[in-house]
Amino acid sequence: MTRTWTTVTLEQLPEVAAELLQFASSQKIFCLHGEMGAGKTTFVKELSKTLGVSDEVQSPTFSIVNEYTAASGDPVFHFDFYRLKSLEEAYDIGYEDYVFSGHYCFIEWPEKVESLLNFAKADIFITSDNNTRTITCRYE
């Protein structure tokens, strides 16, 4: 299944985040694809707000994974694999414990660990050109 939102402004992100989570409601793992500066972390912030996360959501560039708490009390995991140099580093942080926990996981730079993500997930593609942002969500 695929759905696309076009010309997404910052003001529209909360609505798009809510619609996307509803559209992909059977999914808990979301892989965010996009160039540097496309808005992946900004969108994770909106997705997390939609889930009721009240913590300040920040890019886990240096920690690799951040954990937040949703309104339901469940954890929400946010990964940034940009700095990963090998798959071993993903194993070292215990990525399996997170992604197979049944809780929401938002993964930035999934290309770095693509061979480890061979299970049901939703892919979010974000492209940005001038003032136009396109967000596409695809899952099987």
C-alpha cells in the first residue's frame, strides 16, 4: 500500500503525521529515507507528538538510539544510523531488542543497516525541493 502527501509545509506536518500513522496502523517499524536536511528528524518529532510523546525529541546522531515514552506509557524508539560504520555496531546497541519489541521504532538512515531490516515495516520517503516537500509511505 502506498500513500503520498505533496507540498507539505511545517504547519501541515501534524496532520500528515496523524494521517500516516492511521494509514499504516498495522506497522510499528518506520524507516525514514531522505537526503541530509530533507526533514526526517522533524517528521519523527511530529510522529512522536501524535503518539503523545511529551519529551523533547532530538536526533540521536551521537547516541544512535533515543527512547521516549508515549501517552500510552509504551516506549518509542528513535534511531539514527548515519554514523554507523558497520553492522556490528547495530548489533552492539542491541537493535534486535528494540525492533522486535512490538513498540514504535523510527529509523533514520535505514540504508546503513538494510540487510538487518528484512521484516514487515513501513518505508517513509521524504523529498524536499525549495518550498515543496513530498512524503510517501509504503508498506506491504
